[in-house]
Amino acid sequence: MRINEVYTMQEIMKQGLMEINVSTINAKVFSNEQMVFFFEPIDSHTFRLYSIIKKRSFPLLFI
């Protein structure tokens, strides 16, 4: 997956990513065993990947 590319929910799920519920930001957040992916909603069917961080850093964003 590449930053600034647009993906459908089906494409995101095919990558094996699991959604993480977050209420403090307007984004869809997904993770796998090592990384966390942040997607901006473009419309009801597509999302733009705008950031990828290591999973260990994710809790630090919400302290």
C-alpha cells in the first residue's frame, strides 16, 4: 500500500488489516501485526491512505 493512493474497503480488507475504532480523529484506522494505517474518507466507498506508523507508536498519539 502506498501513501496518497485511494483504496476501497474491500481492497483494505484484502490486505489483512483489522479496523481499530477511534473517536478522536476523523479517519478509518486499520492495523496488522506491525503497522497502523490511517485512511481519510474520500466518499462512502473510497479512502485515501495518508499515514503509516509502527504499532508501538499508536498509543502515544492518544495520550
